[in-house]
Amino acid sequence: MKDIFTFGILFSTVRFATPLLLAALGGLFSERSGVINIALEGLMLAGAFASAAVTHYAGSPWIGLAAGIAAGLLGALIHAVACISFDADQVVTGTAINILMLGVPTLLSGALFETTGSTPPIPRTNLIPNAPVFIAFALVPIVWYLLYRTPFGLRLRAAGENPEAADTAGVSVIRIRYAGVLLSGALAAIGGAYLSIGQSSLFTRNMTAGRGFIALAALIFGKWRPFQTMLACLLFGFAEAASIQMQGVIPHVRVEYIQILPYILTMVVLAGFIGASRAPRALGQPYSKE
């Protein structure tokens, strides 16, 4: 066991938790405003591909990161327009965006780089430093403050709990929900960018590998609250770090069985805690001003 639980696993836990935390905090803004955002996976993929592609051409990870955020905002805007302005089913729309983002990066990669599997490798000097790690964990108290100590947070929570009452009090529920969904797109895209130009040096097909869904599970496990969500992300990050550390250390166990550890944990958490968590009361309910 001493070969598994080393000091280095702590750093790995933080690194693996970072993209989850960014996506989960983004999802928190969307869902506290009343809009289900199952599209986090697709938004992360959009950010990961755009960041890697633009960094390859521009030679600057910061320009790549900005492009990734723009791609995430575009994906989130599609989700917002469909769900908020046209009252589309939020789960169906989110699923459609996830499927769309499985195909679009492959198509664009083929057109830009003549390969559908991945973008070209980015030189190590052009990778983004650990800034997203600090941004992710610094955002936790900032998001808490925004939610519970500012008029914007009060309006956001009101839109997700009782949009009719919020509207009567003069809050623009539509505008607040748009803001929540767009914030989720920007943050999920930063999480995706960290995967392609931070942890890795290129974009590969479906490189998020379900992290958007794990972030959603962390959000539910954390009861839609910033600090609890951070702890849930650290738990999932630890599971991923431990699964990598265990490979080759535990005899007679195939690597494939060890690699599914984070996903098993996700299923256990969802099965055991989804009923105990109380979602915002108006989550998933479209709102139209009469």
C-alpha cells in the first residue's frame, strides 16, 4: 500500500480534481438558476479542442485559452437559447450538445490537420502553466461569496427556487438564467482547456472521458454548494489518481478493472446520495413571463 499512497498522490489528486471542479462550479451557476446543464461534457470538449487548435496556430496558450472559453460560451449559448427562449427539454438539449461535440471536433480536426484522431502536439513551452489549478480552487470562496453575499447570487438562487416570486420582485429571470448558463460554459471550457493544453499537449478524440458527467455527479453530491462540491471533486480526483497509482502495483488485477474505479465511485455516489440531495425547486422547469 505504501507504493500507492505516496506524497505524490496528493498533487495528482489536486491536478485531476481541477477540471472537475471548474466544470462543477460552472454547472452550479446554471443549475442554481434553474437550468439543468447535462451538457458539461460537450462544453468541456469544445473548450479542449478550440484551445489546442488555436494554441497550435497562435503559439500562445493564453490565446488558446481565450478561444476555448469562446467555444464554451458558444455551446452554452445554444443550450440557453433552446432551453430558456424556446422552452426545449433541458435534458434532451444537453444530450444533443454532448453528441454534437463528439462529432464537431473530429470534423474540424480533419479539415484543419488532415487527421480526425487528434490535433498536432504542442511544444512544452507553449503549454499553459498551473494557472487553472489556482483559478479553480480560488473560485470556490469567490463563488460562495457571489451566491450568498451579493444581489446577483440572491437573484440567481431566487430564479432557481421560485422564478414567479423573483419575477414579481422585479428580477429578470430570463436574463439571470442566461447569465448562469453562459458562466457554466466558460468555466467548463476552462476545465477542458486544462486537459488539452495543461495536463496533455494535444486534443484527442473524446479526451474528457466522462469528466463532465463526473462533475455533474460531484455537483449533486455537493448539494449544489461550492465548498461541498469542491470536496466531492477532490474525492473523485483522488479516485482517479489512486487508479493510476495502482496500475502495475496490485498483482493479478487487470488494468482495465483498475481504470474504472472513478466511474464505479460515480455510480455509487449517484445511487446513494442523489435521493438525499435537494435540488433547486425550479430546476428543469421552463419559465415564461405571462
